[in-house]
Amino acid sequence: MVALMCMARPISSFAQYCDNPPNPRLGYDTSCEKLTPGCCSSVMVALEYREACYSVSPIVWSLEGSAADSCELLPIGQTPTRLYLLRLKDKCAGTGPVIVAVSVTYQCLVTNAPPPTNVVLRATFNVDCGGSACAPCQAASGDGNSNGGAVTYGNHNGPDLRIGLGRTSEGKDAGVLQLRATQSSANLAQPYGLAVPFHSVGVTTVSNSGSLTTVSAPQTTTTITRDATYPNYKYLVVVSATNSSELVRVTVENPDKTGASYTNLLVTEQRSSTTVRQGLYSYSSASNAWTLKEGATTNSVLRTVVSGESSNGLMEFTEIRDGTTIVQRTEKSYVSTVDGLHLSEVKEGVQNTLRTTSYT
């Protein structure tokens, strides 16, 4: 519908519809920039952009660099052009850089629009097939979730839900099951968005029709099932220990079971059949921001996290609030170049007393 409305606009609408380009960029865990066969053998790379009144196609992913032959790119989910897993091959033998390159072409959809724009985005990782040092990546991948069934509610310009998979047989972090999104869509209440971004030794996955159904780790088994009554609006994640005792069950659902609205996503965490925590993610198109309200229930909020970006995509922010009081704020500003967006400035602190760090 948006595309049809944009295509019908005359050339005078350029300023309104074409001056807000998609600003594509690559997102990944920067602490996982070194890939080794031990525990940091993979990293999720996401292509993020705003669609608005632009057609974004074609999108072409490729690998460059001297260690490219030691790696592979695997598409994730129903929209493989947006999310890929960079992983070392089983017979890894190289050392050096591997570069994930993404060629993105986009064009405004109004009548008589300017010619298409093409940008090539690159993210560089270092491969050491003989290395084993991966402590920084382990800390990032687990994010405190090394205990099986531990749940972390995050908001980084969209839902960032992580469920711990426990530890490997070597006592290292086995990683997380993650739901990550920056755009509101009906698929958020379906298991398509779930992924295991960091594959550790002994962790295997089973998928069906593009979505995960089982994640097996040395200490845990995780099953993902759609709700029988509302299969398109609700699903259940159950993490059990290897002795079959249930550790946690997490329900992810769209509170609106009619599907008329998908701007809210409710996460309910249960242990021993008792609800211990809930998180409600809400998207506002007016402020272009996500709000996470987290507490024992959605009526007893302990923490509110607001995260969003400016209309041109050159500034993103995260606020932690106690009620209506801002207790912490982080702003990140970017500059647009032919190679995409680059971080230029970070501001951190309380609302009117922000510490500024500039990058050149």
C-alpha cells in the first residue's frame, strides 16, 4: 500500500518523499570481530534500512579478503537478504581478514524519480583458524546468560530478547537464542525472527519452513512451538535441562489477536508455572521509537527503556527511565558517506549533562 501511494505522487513530492532515504547500514556485535574455531566461530550480520517510499533491490551479499575461503554466509529466516550468519567452515585453514560486502541499490518510488543509488557496505572480521582466544566474544554472546534459561530484555531501537542456552562441555558460554528486530511487523509474533547468532561447539539447530523449532546444547534443549489457537500471533519457547526438568517458558505474542495492529509485542516469562516477569515492547511511528516496559507484570513496571532514531537515520538514542525521569541517556550520531554510515559522535549521561566522545 505504501509503495502504491508513493508511486502516484507527482515530481513536486520529491522533497516530502525522496529526502528521507533508507540509509542502509550493517549491524553486528563488534566484540566478535575475531573468529576462531573454539567458541567464537560465527557472528550474525544484519542489514538495516528504512523502507518508506523507496524500493530496496537488488541486495547482493558476498565475501572478500584473504580468509574468505575459510568462511561461509548462511541466510537466516524468511527474508534472507536482511540477515546472514557469517561462520567458519568445518575445515578452517586460513588466517587474515574476511570482509562481508553487501551491495544495496535503492530508488524512490515517486513518479519520475531520480536514478537509483547504489552503495556497498563492508564489515571486516579477523580469522584465526589456529586460535582459541575468544573471551571477549563469549562475554558478548552470552550477555550474562551463561546459565541455561536466563532471559534478558533489551531495547536497541527495537526488541532484543535473549534466552541463555547454558554452557558447553568445556564450561564455556553456549550462546543465546535471540529475537532481534528494528521494524514493527506481523512476523514479530511468529518464530521467524528467532536465531542463534553465536554457534558454539555442541550447539545444533533444527528448522521447519524457515523458522527454528529446536535448539540443542550440551546443558539444555529448547523447543519453539506456535500456539494452537493463535498460530500467527503467539508462540512458546521452552528451555529444559538435559535431565528434562523445565527451566523456563517464554511466551511471545501480539496482544491484538485480530492482526489489525502489530505495534505491540508482549513477552511473558514463567518459572515453575508462575509468571515472574513481563516485557511489553511498543512502537510509535510518530516518534520513530520503541518503548520497553519491564517488570513483574506490565502493571508493575520496574524499568522503562525508550530507543529510536532520527527521521534521517543519522542519530539513534536509548533512554532508561524511572517513571518519567530519565536516569541515563545515550546518543549516537553518524555521518553518511559513499560506503554507508559511520559513527561520528557518542553522548552519554543524564539528559542535560551528556559526556561527548567524537570520532574522526
